[in-house]
Amino acid sequence: MTQAEPEHIAISKSKGIEIDWMDGAHSSLPLELLRRECPCANCTGAHGNEPQKWAPDTNPLKMYQPKLKMESVEAVGNYAIRIYWNDGHNAGIYSFSHLRDLAKQE
């Protein structure tokens, strides 16, 4: 057993992800943190490009901005999840160890 093994994952498409880990720890990961810390190559700049970190649109003149939410989430093997975001982004594969590391930022 490693510390990055989830025992239970609860997903709220409008709030985020709650994880109970096998070692007894608990993580609450809000949507904004998950979207901002997408681990895909484009968002992290892994191919030598400038990282394209997500940030909420704060333009006060914009009449309507859809609220950030997850469209769906799917398992990737036994080690990760993929999140499909309502902004069309879905390239990030969030490994359980990445999710555990994100919890330390909160």
C-alpha cells in the first residue's frame, strides 16, 4: 500500500473531489484548484512551451460566463482519473499521487 491509494472518491461536478486515502488521510480538492493544476503537457509547459495555466475570467464587462464545472470524470487504469471540463479541456490525466500532492497545497 502506498500513501497515494484512494479508499473512496466522491465527485461533485459543481464543487470538486473529496478523497479518503488508504492511510486514513482526507483530501478536499475544489474545482478551481483542480482546473488550475491540470497536469497535461499544455498546462504545464512540458514540451518547452509557456505553461498555459487556467485562471478564472475576471472581466467585469463580460455579460455571461459559465460557472466552472466538471462535465464528467473517468477512471484511467488503476492509477488516475481524467476530468472533462465544461470549458472543453480534457487532456489532463490526474494521477492519484498528483491529487495527493494537490491536497497539500490547500
